[in-house]
Amino acid sequence: MRKGRITLGDPHLSAIEDIYAHVDAGKDTGAISGFGAFTYKDATVRYSLESGAPTTSGNAESFPLTLTLTSRLIHARLSGTASYGGDFKLDGDMQVETDDARKFLKWIGLRLPEGDSLKAFTATGAFHVAGPTLTFDDGRFMIDGNKAAGLLALTAAPRPRVEGTLAFDRLVLDPYFKDKPSDGDRASPAPAAHSPFDDALLQVVDADLRISVATMEAGALKLGRGGFTITARNGAVASEVGELELCGGAADGRLNVDLAQAKHPMNLTANLFDISLDSCLQPLMLPAAVKGIGRLKTELASEGSDIAELTGNLSGTLNFAAMDGAVPIDFALLATGSPPLSGEGWNSDNLTPFNKLDADCRVSDGKVRCESLTLQTSRGAISGAGDVDLAKQTVDWSFTLASPLVPTSASPPSREAPTVSIRGSLAQPMIRRADRPTLGEGSLPTGSVWPGLPH
């Protein structure tokens, strides 16, 4: 047959054109062999097939089948047994490879958004086809450079469905984030017009996935062993993280988000235990690097169509504690009352060590408001309160320094404990003694120096 044409019933699918088929059928056995090619959406697919003699058992007829498909979009070879018993079924072994799985899936009719993920994909192993579902019961897969083993089922439908139980030795998450910041701008806030859910595949695909990993990477952040589940139905996504090794400690939590709604309502619950703050925060290149072993518990909710709305509508609670660490502020120098009484930016060269840090905060209108933050140091307590504006990336804090922070003398104590303010850009705030004029604003008042301090 030459220049054949098949018109498909679905109006969203193109016709199969330029069909060339050469078929040899066994006169006595019914075995078939053949080869040929066809064109679909401007892509030419070449094929070859061989089938053995059919056999009948009960109401089902079956025959061995080998099929090879080759095109610029996909290379596939399958060998197995096809059967008819009311429904068509196919069981056997398959190897399939594509350089761009997203382009291939769009080529066969799935309406997927553009994205940097779902590129190079390979699958090998035993499979079966029943109705519209292709299942690898114990396959070996590679997607975007990540290798996995386990069960994977793909169902072709107006809303495609993917199910799986997959184990990864190493999972790199970078392709699954739309805009990956460069090393020079990781600390910069994301563009206001961008949403982390833009072009998410789960807007158009249903899923039920159980994933385990030995190691996981997200940019410069390295994570250890853990597992998580993802369930999606008509854009409503529920994900849960089991115990995940994170920065020397562990984390668990869950995230629910409705991608079908324009404002994307979401809620997040997270618990972090015994994490090394330094190893966690350093890869993120945050300006205020706090050191220590910490734990965090938070429950947050928000909704919005972009980063600005999601940040501005953020609300919930945040409880943080840390042990045996340090903050990038030289409280001892500020407590002396000696110049300089102010400085611009965090002081990572002269840290204030602490034995314990506790913070009880609430999140509302895109601001983290901490009514209570206490640092217990070997020389006394430091207490403070203030907020961080997540949208504007600004900080406004005030700390009170307890008198034992520096050695005392026999002279009478000052009437008020020294206070320190931290205000301005989160990346480089102005840190100063709030109860004293800074150098150049006037002379130091007499009689107000802390007892035992140099004057």
C-alpha cells in the first residue's frame, strides 16, 4: 500500500498520512511480517513488525508480536504476546527512548504546557497494555538524568493519568523549577509576575505517585534519604513528605494546593528537627547567616496567582528554636557604648554566640512578626521583637541587652538597659544603639555609660 491515509475520529488529532506498508502473510500459518512508514504531524515514523501464528484458547486469540518504531521523536522496540478476548491486550518486554518526552507527548495529542522538564526519557522492562493503560510492573527509567526503578503506569485519556512507585538513587529537582536563579542572584526575590505553579504539569495531568530517594538536590541545597507522595485530581494537589534527611537533621510536612483555581489556595505544614543552620542557609546565600542546631515548626496558608500575591497573603504561625549557635551581630561591642555605635550590614566577622535561641512568630499580610525572640548567651540574655517584610525584603527589629552581657562594677546601674535596633534592607540593614546618638549626631551623654564599661 502506498500513500494511504487514516482519518482519526478525535477532532484534536491529525490524520495519519503517506502510509507505506509492505506485508507478507504466511499462507498456511497466518504469521505476518512487514515494514513501512507513515507521517503524523510532519514527523515520519518507520516501522517493522513480525507476528507468529495465532492460537486460540477459549474465547481469546493470541499471537507473538515484535514491533520496532523509529522517528526523530522516539525509538521503541517491543516483543511480546498480543491477545483478543473482547479487549486488546499486549504483554512483553519494551525499550523506549526519546530526547524530548514533552515534545513527544504533545505530538501524540496531550495538551502540555512548555517547560524545562520531561526531556530525555528512557524506559526498559516488562510491560503490559490493557485498554488505554500502559504499565511497567518492574521497569528501569531515566528522566531528565534521574534514574529510577519500580512501577509506572500511563493512562491515555482526555486528562492523562500517571501512577507509580519509584525508587531513585539520586534525584535532581532543578528541571522542575521554572526559573532557576544563577549563583549571583539566588538571594533575590522572584519576579512578581511569576508563580511557582505556572505551567505546572499537574494542572493538566492527574497523578498518584509514591517516590523514595537516596539523595536529592535542589540547586545548591543537598538533601539525603527520604520519601514523599504526590496525589493530583483535576488540579487539586496533595503532597506529603515523610522523614527526609536535611542538613544533618530531618524534616517532614505536607503541601496542598488547588491549581484549578486562579488564585491557587494553598496550605503548608512543616517540621524540621536538629538541622545545621549553617549548612542549610549557606547554599541559599541568605544575607543573615545564623549558626547553630535548630528546629522549626510552621503552619502557613496563602492564595494568589503570582509570587507577589502569594507572599502578600501569607498567614500562619512559625516557631523556631536553636542551640549552641551564633548570630551575625556584635552585641557586646554595641553594649559598650563606645564608637562605632552603628554599622551597615550584618557582621559575620564578629558574631554573638548563644546557648539557646527561641522565637515565637506569626505570619500575616506577608510579614513575619515575632513578638518574642530570646537569645541566652554566656554573658546574659538578649530579648527582642520585630518583623520581616517578605515582599519588601526589609527588617525592623529592636533588642534589649540584659546588664550581665558585660562585666558589672560597683557603680550604680544605668536606669535603662541598652537597646539595639536593626532596620532597613534585609540584605544590609542599619544596626545601631537605639538609646544613643550615632557618631556625628552629637556628643555622648554623660552619666549614661553602663557600669563597668570603658568610658
